[in-house]
Amino acid sequence: MSFHYWLNRGQTGRKRFVNLSGGYHGETLGALGLGDVSLFKATYGPLLMEPLVAPSPGAWQTSTKETAYERAVSCLAEMERILAENATQVCAVIIEPLVQCAGGMRMYHPYYLTGLRALCDQYQVHLIADEVAVGFGRTGTLFACEQGEISPDFMCLSKGLTGGYLPMSAVVTTDEVYSAFYADYNSMKGFLHSHSYTGNALACSAALATLDIFENQAVLENNKTLAMQMYAAVAELEEHRHVGEIRQTGMILAIEMVKDKASREPWPWEERRGQVVYKYALEEGVLLRPNGNVVYFMPPYIITADEIKLLGRVAIEGIERASRA
């Protein structure tokens, strides 16, 4: 839609997107083209668009051991270089705010959002926030963008919109974008793309019920307590010889398993250490889906304190087993 917006505004040269290294936005051809996880997109490479790739602001992935804020600042400088050199060709920058999930649960400082919004305004490109995984209270605020005190030009929503009961997604945009498609029929500026299940009545009912819960119950406040309990359940792993980092953003907690703690050397992916944790967890009646060497928690908001303790115990025991494998 961003490309279409610029086309309607007479700027036909804006055909490129900027993404973040390690970014993931789905598995249709368009979404794969905007992502940067080779595991998913390599096979379809010849069919995909080629975005400009900016460095991920996730601090763990650097070798310089920058703080989260320092990493955000240095990555914004590189983003500015990319936009300065390519602004007339770029229609939008797309990001997963605060947490890049499929790319290894990379987490970053909210200042990056603030600075990126300013750069997009400066160079007159759209900012697309993919909040499919991080929206609806997952990061501690209703939307992750709030923590950078910004509003994107497009916000992609799903998953939490219906509480996971039925598939539904939505793209929220601005009056400015809407106005670019509002014209007489003969202008042919309308946005004509949709799909068969648009506005599904049952999914809409589930979404409305979910939004009522957010409005009438203290979901965000309760999540703060649950988030603290999640960290407490695994805190002892901070000193584990094969845990490089425990990082958390709201109701997302990730444990990075490493071969060597001091150097941050990862376990070879071929050894599938995360799979050891997964199999052990199944034996204990717990579903812990690893992301490579990363064991992570993204529980439903109805989880109890006892269930969190169970998750923590199983993760600790599973990581100990994986370390000996």
C-alpha cells in the first residue's frame, strides 16, 4: 500500500523498502521479500523483491558489547545513511517494534523507535510497524510503538486482536494515506485489493470480545506482575555457564544458550541444543518451542503463578540437559 500511495501521489520512483537484518514479516512472497531470515526466504530468493537492509538494533547480536541505547544510536546513524542515499527510491521502512521474534528474539531500546520516526519524517518515507506478534499488551503497553512515543504510518495487527481464537488481521493507517486513495471512480486511484474472508463476522465478534476485555479488565497491569514472575522463575540461569543472556520485554522472555559465556560463542546450529530442551519439556507436559539456541516464553495472559513456576523449572532443567548433550 505504501508503494501505491506514492504512485497515486505521482512519485513513481519509490519502489524500494528498507528492512532490518533478522526481520520477519510473514511467508507470502511479498512478506518474505520484506524479511531477512534466510531460513525462510532463501528458497524463494529469485521471486522476491530486494529491500535495503539496515542493521538490527538488537544489542546481543553485536560483537562490541554496546549497551542497548548505544546500539540504538549507532544503528540510527546507519539508517540515516541509507535513507540519505536512497530517499527518492524508498517508499517505506518496515520494522517489528522492540522485539524481532523469528530472528532470534532480538530486543532493542525504545529510543530506536523515536529516532526512526524522526528520520522517516525527515526523509519523507513511510514507517510500517509490524505489531502482529508484539501488539495488544505483549511488550507491556497496548502497542509496542507507545514505548517510543511514536505513531507509524501503517500498523499491522493480528494474533492478539482476537486473543488467538480465530485468525484475523488489520492494517491501521492515517487520514493522509487514506486521502491518497479517495477520489472519483474514473481516477482509478482506489485500493482494490482484498480477500475472500475480509470482515468475517465470527472473527470480528471474537475481536470485539477481546477488545472489551482490554477495556474492562486490568490486563496490562496484571501483565506487569506476570512479567516479574516470569523473570523470577528463571533468574538463577543468569549465572549458568551456558546461558549468555536472559532478556525480557514485557511478556516476552528469551534465554540465549551459548557454547561459551565469555566470548558469546553460540552452539553450532547443527547440534540442535534447543531441540533437547523442547523434547524434555514435552516429557514434563510443557510446550517450549525453541528458536534455534534461544528458549523463550510468550505465554497467554491467563497463565497462573504456578504455571509460570512450572515453565521456569522445566526450562532450567532442560537447558542443563542441553548443556550436557
